[in-house]
Amino acid sequence: MSKPSPAPLAERMRPLSLKTYIGQQHLVGEGKVLAQMIQQQKAHSLIFWGPPGVGKTTLAQIIAQSLALPFYTLSAIDSGVKDLRAVIDNAKKQGGALLFIDELHRFNKAQQDSLLGAVERGVITLIGATTENPSFEVISALLSRCQVYVLQALTEDELKAIVMQALANDTLLQNYQVKIKEWEALLNLSGGDARKLLNLLELIVDALPSSVATISNKMVQDIVQQKMAIYDKSGEQHYDIVSAFIKSLRGSDPNAAVYWLARMIEGGEDPKFIARRMLILASEDIGNANPNALLLATATFQAVEMIGYPECRIILSQTATYLASSAKSNASYLAIGKAQSLVRQTGDLPVPMHLRNAPTKMMKNMDYGKGYAYAHDFENNFVAQEFLPEKIINTKLYDPGKNTSEDRMRAYLNHCWKEKYGY
């Protein structure tokens, strides 16, 4: 009988306590919220939100080990209402249980509703993990009963520390004398995902011609090209493919865009994930160069929710090719970035008196709203007046892009504000 294959390196190296856990110090550092929860052994329902491979599942398992509660785990990809009900029934018999749900964002409303009552009554203490914004994907009633903790992308130093910890402590890797000469290929190919990084390391070590080796960028790239999968819908290459898709849309190449779209469809990607990314791009990269792009992307997201696969692939393709073929502008995106930076630099500047609301007589007596000119009382519905705080008057944050639509906007703004938009 052949020996069973060992678990992947990422699973073998999964920390069992915070002593060997690397990263997320804002949550697990001394005196921080999760460290205190584990120390006090008092858990509440919570949701971990962050990119793949930053320690969400590991933290859930560490919390579970610290509590004297039965622990259940479900994956939203292959679990349904029936599985949830079985866990809830067992939890009732056991006086409560901790339930970890991976990829919580993939549970539909009916599945989340079936969980809500058990969470409300304390039968289930929920730990959810998601790569998607919970406010978009988790029903408000369930979200209000959970504390959301944001997990940050791992730093380069943290990723290196995870690799060195594996080389030093894994019983199988200890059979090799491995030195890492160059890190760039390992870090770039893993994309900040610690699980992917460790499994990539194991792939490289398994392919070494001898037990003594120095890992270089070229060695990593050569081995990866030979052995890595084209697309892994479980998340290994998830962000690489969607990155290529978005960059193709931004780069106005409908052929590449529809190719990467097909790669995601064939890989079983969540259609709402694709639609949401196009919705963001429609504003960030097209914006006022073609306002219809945002309308179409919004309608696409709604249509995908109603129709689902396989038919929604047609709608996704229509929108992808439209966005790729549209004029581009990131002027609105740049404007909000400049505005936020200015706010951080200047703080809470007072609102000018003529712009303040004056709902009471006292406020009117204090000159709230005094001097405000109502635009519609003037010719062409415009009158020049200052709308920014005094300290930053005449600041220009929005600079229209160079395209037909925003050229018209620039002409209008130039007519109104020659000192800001007089080219």
C-alpha cells in the first residue's frame, strides 16, 4: 500500500497559536482586540474581510482552539441551507457552537437568512471570511450582528518571514539545504498570498535536482512555467486573471478583454465579481468621458444577479467590449484622490458662512447663509461665488480629461471659472 501524500506545505505550516502567526499585528498584537478575545476566551460573531492568503482561516482556527465550544466549518462554495441546518441542529443539542464559513460572500440571501436566527439567539457564534466588501454581500440584519475586522495585505518582510519559518520548521523541507538568493519572482508570483507563496515554495523545492540548492528568479520562473495551472478558480490565480482583464479594458483592447473574461468564465469565476469589477472601472477609468458606461455597468450587475450563468456571459461580454471600446478618462478618480489628500493636509476647515444651513432664527441672526447667491436667480443659472473654505480658495481639484465629452465640460467650466479653467 502506498503512503498517503502529505498535506500541502501551506496546510502543514498553518499556525496553531498567535505565537507563530505572522501579520495582522493591528488585530493580534499585544493588547489588540483579537489577542484579548483569545486570551479571555470570549468570542463574538465576526467577519474577517481581506485579500486571499492573509490569515483569515488561520485566525478562525486559532480562535476555535482557544474556546471550549464545538467547532464546525463550511465552505460557501459547496454548502447549502441543508448543511447549515444540520450544523444549527447539532449546535442546539450541544448548547452552542462556533461556525466558520469560508467565502461567506458566496452565500445567497436565503442561506444567510437561515443563519440569522441562530446567530441572534447565540446558538451559533459565526466567524465569516470574505474577500469581498461585506456591506455589498452580507445582508444588513446579519452584518449588524457581526463585528467586521479588516485584514491587511502582508508586507514583503512578513512574507519572507513566513517562508523562512517554513524552511526552518517543516519536517519535509528540513531534508533540503535551500538558500534564497533572489526573492522577486517568488513574491511577485504569489501576489501577497501567503498560502500561494508556501505552495509555490514547495513546488520549487520538489523540482530541485538535488537537496542543496540556491533559489534564483530564473529558477522560479522556469519551474512555474512548466508546472503551474492555467487558472485555479479556488483563488490561486484569481487576482492575476482579473488584473489582466481590468488592464485590457483600461487599455482599450476588447479582444484581450473578452479573452480574459472567457478565462474567468471557464474557470468558474463568480459572475457578480466580474460585474462588480467592471462597475468600478466604468467610473474610475472611463468616468465623464462616457457617462453611459457607468449606466451600462450598473444594469449589467443587476442583470447578472437576475439571470446567472450561463446566459449572463452574453451580457458580461457585451459590457466588457463596450467598456474596452469606450473613450477613457480617470479625471474624476484623480480629483477625489487630490481632494482627500487636501482634506488630510488641511483638516476640518470651517464651512464659509454664506454656505451654512440656517434652519433657526438664531442661526440667521448669526449670519448663517448670509450672502449666498442662488444660482437659478441669475442668467444662465450661474453666479460666481466661492464655495471652498477661505484657506483653500481657488483650488482646482478636477481637471477634465481630453476627450469629446469632457472637452464640452471644460468649455463650460472655462466660461464660468476663467481663473481656474482658462486654458
